[in-house]
Amino acid sequence: MKELSWDEFEQVELRVGTVTAVEEFPEARRPAWKLWIDFGEDIGKRKSSAQ
């Protein structure tokens, strides 16, 4: 993994959201969960997955 310089790190956009729902994801090759995440008014609600 490449290490970032401070200038590169300052360009990274980090967001925090609230997980509002979780379901098992049996169709995934490895055990996983479907996640619904609320990022607030700017981005809204998004769906993702996690292992």
C-alpha cells in the first residue's frame, strides 16, 4: 500500500454516516451483509455491503 504525503492526505474526503438497516447477503460468495447508510442531507441514503 502506498503511503500518502500530507498534501495528498488533505485532498482525501472522509464521510461519516449512520447505519440505518442491515440484512444478511446470502447471494455473496463470502459471508456478507447489506447495509443502508444515511449520510445526511448532502449525500442522502446509500446502500453498501460489508464482509
